[in-house]
Amino acid sequence: MPVPGAGFEAPFEMLAACHERVARTLVLLARLQQHLLEQGQDEAARQAARDVMRYFDLAAPLHHQDEELHVFPPLLAGTDVALAALVQRLLQDHRDMEVAWPLARRVLLGIAESPAPEWAPLAPGQTLALNGFAALYTRHMQDEDHLVYPAAHAALTGGALQTMSQDMMQRRGVSAIQ
């Protein structure tokens, strides 16, 4: 469900909006691979590769910090053992994404910087790097959207939500609206 105009005053809506942007960026990544198969390397492919890199270089790490600082801790401190185990797996997903991203990014950088005449189709390992990275995010977001975010939102008080909102803005260099 789209969350148009979600702002920092509603941090869980911002997190959901971020997941929508991740999903759109992963669709762009899949379309880029299809474009390379059908059209080859061109300026559209280079721009798509730059767009994917920009998102996962800048926004995704901040999103993971939001979760690790504000969403996961109350669930790890709670009494629901299954939910805490899920959060532990999501934390491991973040570490796995940190390992997988440089591999995928290297492929995208090659697309973004290669002149069309010098470009060669993606090797199976390159495709695997891109698809493996995308697969990590897909399952991860589903678990957060359907289980973790609702539970964390229910566990956080108004003061904790306000602190979360202020921290999210501060780390992004956004001024609070007076």
C-alpha cells in the first residue's frame, strides 16, 4: 500500500515508504538486466545502474540504522522468543547485505562506466551477484512489513516514536519542522 508524502513525524510510515522505494529500485535492477539482454549497453542502462547504486549507497544504510537503533531493540528486549529470533535473522540479513552490496555494486559500476562498444554481456557470476542481492532484500522486507514493524510500532510509546523521528531527521541532516 503506497504511503505518499510520508514524513519523519510518522517514522513507521517513512520506513514503509523506504521499502516501497527499495522494491521499485529492485524492479529497476531486474528491468536493467532485461534491457541489457534485449538492447545491450546504452545510456539508459548506464543511468539505471547509476540510479540503483545511488539508492543502495545512500538511503539503504540509513534505513538499516533506523531499524537497528529503533525498531529491533524493543523486540529483542521483549518476551516473544520467535519474534526475537526473527529480529536476529534480520540483523544477520543486514550483515549479509553489507557483504553482497559491494559485489553487486561492482557489476553496476561496470555497466555505468563502460562505453557501449567495450561492454560485454553479464557473466553468470555477475547476474548471480545482482539477483542474490535482490533476493536478500525481498524476503527481508516481507518479514519486516508483516511482522516486525507492526510489533515494534505497538511496543513503542509516543515519546519513543518522537525520539525515533528526531534521530532519523538528524542523521539525514533534516531540520525539524516547527
